Amino acid sequence: MDPELPLGAGLWLALFPITFILHFAEEYWADGGYIEYLYRLRGVRVSQATFLGTQAFGFLWFSSALVWWEIDSFPFVLVLLISGFMFCNGITHTATAIWDKHYGPGLLASIFLWIPLGAVTIGLLYGYLPTWEWALVSIIGIAMNGGFAFATMMSEKIFNRGTAESQ
């Protein structure tokens, strides 16, 4: 059973990889790119290969909901995970920009695409799963973004390669 969405389920699920591409494009090209921004802001150096690899994985993950729906049925849990992740990513981009008082690559896509799409999708899927499962999966999606951000920041520092301090 497909949920009631403002658009058909296939079109709604297509918004996830489409907005991912827009977010990626902004992170890659805007203001010197996210790789340089992360280095300037936090002193963490991420290689272009690592950045592109994680972006490719993310695109496949965001696209998988549409593929799953085409093959089987509406993937409620997967969509909630992705929605929580994108909502948290949007909030972290926004909070960082406010805290540091300047633009960071990915901010516009976060504010205008990911925060609204993530929040609206989480809200629209309420009632299609037991409340505890809906809440738990949404929180896990949010935590996944936090964990990914933490791992990115700490990986270079743990291995002491590529940080501003080790240069």
C-alpha cells in the first residue's frame, strides 16, 4: 500500500535522488567546494576520491527507495531513514552557517530542499507504521547523519593524516 502523498509515490520518491544531485552539485562547486570548506572550517582534509565515493554511495542509497518501490512496495522504513538523514544534514548545514556566520557549500539545498522534504516526509508517513517504529526509525536516520559527520571529523584526526595540525 502506498501512503497518501502530495504527489504520486514514484514522483515523490524521485525527489530524493533529484535533490541529492542538487545538494551534491552545490557542495562540489559552490564557494570552492565542500572539501576545501571542511578544511578551512575544521582543519579536516578529505580527498576528492573519498568525497566522490561517499557521494556516489549516498546517491545510490537515496535512489534505492525508488527502485525498491518499483520492484516491490513502498519502503516505509528506508524512506524514513533517508528522510531523517536528510533533515539532520540540512539542520547541521544551517546551524553551522549560523554559528560561523557565513555560507557553506550545501546550505541552500539544505534550507530549501532537504529540511522541508525530510520533515514533510517524516510527517506524512506518521500512522503507516506503529508509532514507536516510526519514531525509532526517524531517530535512527537522524543519528546516522550525526554519526557520519562525527566519523568524517574524527577519521582524519585519529589517523593523523590530512589535518591542519599534521601539515
